[in-house]
Amino acid sequence: MYINNGVMNNKILIKIEKSLNRIADNLDKKSLSLSLNDFDSSHSAFIWEAKEKFLRPAYKINSIPLYLLKGIEEQSKILYNNTLNFCKRLPANNALLWGARGGGKSSLVKSIFTELQDKVNKDLSIIEINREDLDTLPQLLVLLNQIQKQFIIFCDDLSFNKNDTKFKSLKSVLEGGIEGKPNNVIFYATSNRRHLMASEMIENERSGAISPTDTINETISLSDRFGLWLGFHNIDQNTYLEIVSGYLKHYKLEMKNTDIKKKSLEWSSQRGSRSGRVAWQFVIDLAGKCEKRIV
């Protein structure tokens, strides 16, 4: 009897491959099931631990009262209303907050979440995902689709390097994938870059590409998939002083025989910028000198 060893070997390899795929699928399902069983619904803030496929509860949310965020009132109003719609299970857009360092982008996201979770929807939760873990976002969405809560997925300081391919996973999730994202999920990101990639990268692609327009469109199309673009810009001196004054009043800080205005301006001058972050750092320094806890 004649046996074609090549054909036989191929059949064996195909069977082995199918068996290995089934094992891998079962392991993935088991891992997902474990992470779902471990989900602690008593918490409202989580960190996505990508390797373990686990939502780790965050026991403290680093947020400040929304009314203390000065100089970004228009951005605050737009993002608040968008998030409020999401809380009410109405249509809402994914949002990209871009612009100046220390301008209050991440603070705004956390403050709006804290206020709405407290006053409007107790089922509202926030999940922080690291930029390096964006390729696991589809797995996270499968998990969240099984939980009866509203989730803001938050990625701080989002940007991509020239050879980075993680943005493709995010593009598919935001818009364009067959399944898309679950209705109980919205994605908020902050970035110092409007198009999430350095301008020199875009210029290099423009000069080296055979079809420059196609290449640039591929590069910046991710930012186009955010329905809301909110720009944050450098603030003037009066706004900076208003921010400092608001913090001092809220935390009841005062230092006798000290010109607080002069000291706060010297502080910003030493750092070469005026921003909400710089104002907050000044207030922390002042609180330490006054030996008063504020956080």
C-alpha cells in the first residue's frame, strides 16, 4: 500500500495546529472569566493591568473640585455636557484633550468624573490604561461589555513614535471596526500633540513619501476619530493668579507678613511657565511651609 508521507505529515500538522488553537482559546476564555469574577463593583476607579487582564481597584482618585479649574471654563462646559450625556446613556463622543503642558487636561477629566459619579450616576466608573497597553484594548472591551456599568477609559499623555503600531488598535476601536466599542464605554485621552504624533515626523513623511497626502492622512487619521477636540493653551498672569487665589481660599491657606502674589509670580518665573500645574505646585510648597495638610 502506497502512502504519501508529505500529505500525511501535513494532515498531522493541521490537526496539531487546530488543537493548539483550541487550547489557546480556552486559556483566553478562562483568563477573561477569572478577571470578570475578580471585578470589584464596589469601586468606581480602576487601573487596567494588561498582563493579568485584571481591573485593579484604585482606592484614591487624585482629583480636585471642578470649580477650582480656572481659565478652561469653555473646555470644562463642553466635556461636562458630553460626559453627562454618557451618564444618561445618551449619545456622546470620544474626546481628545490636547495642548499646553500643565494646562489642566487630565485634572479636568478626573474632576468631571468625580462630580458626575457623586451627583448623577453612581454606576459611572473610570479606567486608566497605559499607552503601552493599548494593543490589549479590544480584550478590555470584551470584559467591559459584560458589566452593567458606564465606563470612561482614560489614557493620559497619549502619543506615538514613528515605528509605533499601537495606534492601529485604537483606531479600530474608536471607529471603523466591525464590532466597534460597547455602548457602555467612552474613551478620553490627553496629549501635548494635536495629532498625537510629533510635527517633525509628519514633515519627514511629507518629504519622503511617494504619495505624501496618503501617508499624512494615515498618520493623523487617529485624532480624526475623536468626536471632540478640546485645545488647552498657555494662560496669562491674571488667570494664573486667580488659580492660586482659588486654591488658597479653598484650603484656607495664609501666611502672615508674606506677599503671596509676589511669591507666586516668582515661583512661576523660576519654572519658566504659568499653568494650573505650576500654581498647584506653589500651593503645595506654601502648605508645607504652613505645616497644613491639603491632600
